[in-house]
Amino acid sequence: MTMPRLLIIALTLLASPAMAQEIGFGGLQADVSAPVEVAADSLSVEQDNGRAVFTGNVVIGQGEMRLSAQEVTVEYADAKQSRIKSLHAKGKVTLVSGEDAAEAEEASYDVEAGNVTLIGDVVMTRGNNVLTGDQMQVDLATGTARVDGRVRSVLQPGGN
């Protein structure tokens, strides 16, 4: 099903190898109770399994947080499709909040728990500081993150 270029739907929510590094990135905090807005080139609704698939230049916003990808699948928590359970993004995924930005191959957002998991070649930046890993889990309520896999960080002197 093809929709206008900027389809916006406001949905209210009730929304080294084997080494890991836990970090605090305050910018990746989000108001998990704020409405979720979705814009995309097209939308396909699958009523029978409670899913909606947004494709083409997808941008999702919740408060100050923005997630963009080529495709995002929305799974609903109920048959009425009034409450989002989770989002799964793939293809050039970017997550931005405040001065923090993260890129990955895929991302899953458990809306009910308020957690985002970025998977595959994760790169997170804050100013000139860079952190990379295989997977990153972010608790949006607290702004803390955990990076797993081959973790590498470049911290600039005098930076946060």
C-alpha cells in the first residue's frame, strides 16, 4: 500500500572479544511515555498478525529522540493496534538524541521496557569521542548503555 511521502502517525504510548563496557550517555535518554511519530515513503499493514511495515526513508520520533532506517516493522501489543509493543529497524539505522548519535545495521526497540538494542557494527559518537562495538543496549529511562563485542573507544582529552 503506497502512502504520501511524509506519512505521520501519532501513537500514544503507556512507548575486546567477549568484553563489555557500561557507559552513561545522558543524551540517549528519552521520555518513553511520549507519543511516537512515524514518517515513511510507504506503509503495509498486516491486520492478521498485528504488524505494520514502514519502508523508505523511515523516521521515528519520540520526544527528542530520532531513529531512522530504510525499513521499520512495528508490532502491536493488542489486536486493536492502539499500543506499540516493539519496533525493529534495519538498513542504515541511526539513533540520535541530544549530542549523542549511534549507527548500526539493525535496531530493536522494546517500547514497553524502554530499551533499544543496536546490532552490527555499532558506532556511537558524542562530539569527537567515538565508541564502537558489535552490540549496544540502551536504557532510555536512565540514559545508560552497555556495549558488547570487540569494544573500541577513542576519547578526546578534555572531553566528557
